[in-house]
Amino acid sequence: MRSENFIKEIIENIINEKYSYITKIKSDYIQIKTEKLILTQYYTFQQTEGNICGFHSLFNMLNFTKYLKTKNKIYIDNMNNNWKFYKFYYKTLNYILNNMQLQNSAIKSLIKNGPLERYQYRYLLSNNKKIISDLSNDENYDISILQFLYGFNRFNGTINEAINFQNGINNFLNNNNKKKILIIILGIVNHWNLLFIERDINNNNKYYFLDSRNYFDTFNINYENSESENMKKIINSYIENYKIRYNKNPSSWFVDCFKVWIKDMNKCLEIIFDILNQKMNLFDIIINEIVDIFVNSFEENTLFNLDNDINLKCNENIEKVISFMKNNYPPSLFKGEIYNYFIKFQYENLNKIISWNKFIKIIKAFNYIIEYKEKSQNDEIINEMLNNYKISINYFVDKIKK
């Protein structure tokens, strides 16, 4: 299925050093001290094609796992070997094209150095026997792999992915008197990174971070302020490196994505470290996110100040709430974005929801209007909408009563 010209092109590019940009290094890694831990970041073969970070992360995952298992430095050297990477890239690409049922658009994308999509990544981890073997347990280590998707300051995975992640962390933290390696595939904005946690039999953790772009100055900075000196320095470095590799300036879109990546990467790691240290769990984080979004949307669209009670003796206020229920959070959206999360997480930590008191006021308003409109039997469309809301709202009303 794959043109033989592709391997020929790769070989020619390597010979011509088109893909041979490698940062000169004095050692294999650097150690970064954050407020919470020591993070070791290893150098990897420098990614030069913007869309193939998924292939880089899988290549690095396989080599670094072997390194942790064996402590043989040859696998660190392999991570910095351009020939070994492109040989792996070609073989992996061929495996996908020959074994997966892909749409023509996906095939064309891959042939043009397109990204390793999430579903393709999962397929390789579940079906490629060589990859499965390299990442399997041995006599010394239990190995587990999780995926954490984060972007634009919130978790981007599905409900089931959140459950799988939290359950995976819980299993990792359970002591079975065996050394463990936890691999977390980080999908942050538009880039794949890797976080490794090596745990000894005394439950001490070592943390390793791998980034195929080899950015080492993105930690311990004021990442919330895009105008800070450190942020400006990092962005300028990104732009200069981009010019060297591609002989042109990056688009504003790429620069903006890189800025978001820095912020989200730091925030993502903070969250994961807190989850690992059992200061919080992923369910607490996600529930707070969705409740905050809902509460903020309600305040913005109705202009109610939820520090105060909602006056529903005023018909104008009732119409505002009904309009919000109809146009901003119709029953299907409320069920999908809020109700389903509480149900599937079996969430009971209500005291950990920062905006819970405001949320309660909205639920009470919704419930009042459902009962009020039932009695008045007004507009059929509104009544149908409110009827569809009933199950979801009754669930939260019961929680409030408790």
C-alpha cells in the first residue's frame, strides 16, 4: 500500500542531513527542581517535522522503557539516533497502513507526514505485538500505560477516559512489593509528551519527562503571564529555532499554540503530581471545571449575581431562567455535560465543589420553574423542554435535600 519512493526519500533526506538537526549536548539529561519534586528530562532525537510528534513519543516510550528496565545506556543513545528513529517511523507507518481500515483522507494525511492520531496511537499499543512485548511486565517491573489529554486549561478526555485514568493511578499507588513503571502519554494542546514515574518497593517515585522538541526552560516560570521576561525569552527561542529548522517564521497560530502548550503543560503536570500524591483526584478536578463553566455561563447570560438569591417572584426573572434553560443549556446539554459526569463518577464529594452553593441556587430555580410551569400549563414547547429536564434536576434536588 505504501510507495517505495517514501523510504527512498527518507534515506536521501537523512544523507542530505535535512532531518539531522540535533541539539549539541554535554549530558543525556538535565534535572529540573520544581516546588513539588525533582523532574529529570532526557534529551531525545530532535523533532524536525511539525506533525509527527506522536511517532516520536512512541519511539521514545519504547526506548526509555527498555532503559528503565535494563539501565542499559544504549537505549538512551537510541533515542538520539536519527537513523533509528526514521527506520521506526517507516515501519510503524507501514504497519498502520497495512493493518488499519482507514479512510482515504487519513491515508493521505499519514503519507504527507501527517500526525499519529489518538485512535491510531491506541491501535498500535493494543495490536502491534512488538510494541506490546517491549512495554510488557518483566520479572522486575510492573508496567502500566495511561493517557491524559489536556488543553486550554481543562481535561479534554471523555468520561470513560477520566475513569480509566483515575483507576489506573489508584492501581499504581497500591503497594504489591514490586517495582513499577507508570507511563503517562500526555496529549497537551497539539503535542504529545511523555511522563514516566518509576516507583521502587518502598513507594519512592522518580519522575522523567520526554519532549521531542527538547524544550528545557519551560518549567518554574510565571507561565500565567505571557508578558513575563521568562515567557518572552522562551517564545523568542521557539521562533528562532523554528527559523533555523524551516527557514521561515512560524505562523501566529503556531506561536499561540506554543504559548498555550507551555501553560497547559505546567498545569497538567501540577494536576498529575497532586493526583499521585492523593491531594485530589481527577473526578474532583473535572466536576469543578464543568460546574464552574455552567455557573459562569448562567451569571453571564442572565446577569444574576449568585452571591445573592434569585428572586423568582418576578416574571422577568423567570423568563430569563427559562431562556437560559432553552437556549444556553437545553436538557440534552445539561445531561451530557453535567448530569452524566456525576452519575458515572458516582460523585459524592460535594464539599470539594468550590461553586456548589451557586450551583444549588440554579438547581432550585430550575426546579421551581419546572413545578411552576407544570401548574400553569403554558407553552407546549417549554413544557416539553422542562419535562425533559426533570430526571436530571430531580437527581440534584435529592442531593440538596441530603
